[in-house]
Amino acid sequence: GAYFSPHSTYRYALWRHWDWQGHGNCVMFVGLNPSIADERMNDMTIKKPWGVEKERYRDQNSSLWWLHIDAGKETSMHCHPNKTTLLLVRGGEATLTTLHAKHDMGKGTVVMIEAGAFHRTSSNGGPVVLYEVEFPPNKRDLVRLNDSYGRGQGYERV
């Protein structure tokens, strides 16, 4: 279950029940959290070889993801043939590499990546925190050109 503020702006508590070997178990998370998890659905958090990404918002037209790229890591060189991506750097220093250029990005940098443009985001030393907005929200819209972690085509968890 979940307990929300008026208008569901903040989640104050989230709990899950399960039965393991005949023992009823429950875990509760308490805190002022602007999360999308509720009594029916968990947050969409995806562990990646380069860090983690977490979906923070979704509607029929767009989705908003929070990304943490670990120090010294990078995403794959990839494109999204049918969607536009907007990146906003919230912390750290990064490099956006395309097939034709490299662009340094720091806190406050905003970049729009058009559909079909191959790109990779790399941390420059320390960790990087970004927001990523996708138009439309479709994680299956992914083509990897190369990947430092040996992943093939397709998204990890769809």
C-alpha cells in the first residue's frame, strides 16, 4: 500500500507484504518522497553496467528519467530511431560523443538529441547525474552501435 499527500504530490509511506515459507512479512519505507511507486506498482529503477536509471514520470507523450553514471563509466554508442531525447546535466562533468563530434557538458547543460542520432554519454572523472526526457516514451526504441559492457541489442528490462 501507499500513503500520499493531497493531490498525490508526495508519497509519505510505501509498504509491501509477501509470504515467504509460511511467514507473513512486511517492509515499510517512510519519508517525503516524490516517487511514482504506489500500492499497485513499484518504481521503474534499472541497474546498468554504467550506473542506474530511474523513471520519475510518464504519460502518453513523454517520460522523465533520472540517470546516475558512475565515475569513469559511459553509456553505449546508441540511437533511438523514433524518439527525441533531451538531456539536462544536474551534477558532474560529462562528454556527449556523437559519430562526428564530442561536446563537454557540465551542470546546467541541456542537449537535444534528434531521433536517429547516435550518441554516448561518458563521465569525465567523477559521477554524473542527468535528467533524460524521452518523446515518446518507448524503451524498445534502441539500437546499439557498440557497447563497452558486451550488451547486445535491446533494452535490459521492458
